[in-house]
Amino acid sequence: MRLDKYLKVSRIIKRRTLAKQVCDGGRVTINGRPAKAGTELTPGDRVAVNFPHKTLTIEVLLLKDNVRATEAGELYRLISEELHPASEDAMF
């Protein structure tokens, strides 16, 4: 399954177009290597997504084309969620 589709189906990123932009912007890695939106995932891969205020690292457990919102969390295991320190500019 394509990385951008997985991020959308697993509800990590809300829209597939946004997932594609994040991937192609160099903010996603798979097993420590930069990944593009079309990169194919396999179970066991570790995906790190750098959001503006946090970095989310997950392990891919299942690949499904469609899941209910209540089942989306079963597709991955959360490894870490690191919050980025707030910059001084963000305080004002």
C-alpha cells in the first residue's frame, strides 16, 4: 500500500492530498530513510511523521484499504510521540 494512502486510512493524516504533500515535503521517514508518497509499505515498517509541533513514530501492523474510524488504531502501534519545544515566537 502507498504511504500516503496508509496515512489517510489509518487517520494519522486527515486527507490524502495533505498526506502526499507531507510525504513529498521530506517530513516522513520509513525505517530511518526519507520516503515519498508512493513508497510501498509492508507490515513491520517504522514510520516517523514530523508534524509542526510533534514527531509521531509508529510501527505498521496491518494494511487495509478501508477501515472504520473506530478500527483505524488497529493498523499501527504507537512507538513514540515527541513534542517539539515551543519556540519563543509561539508564546506571543
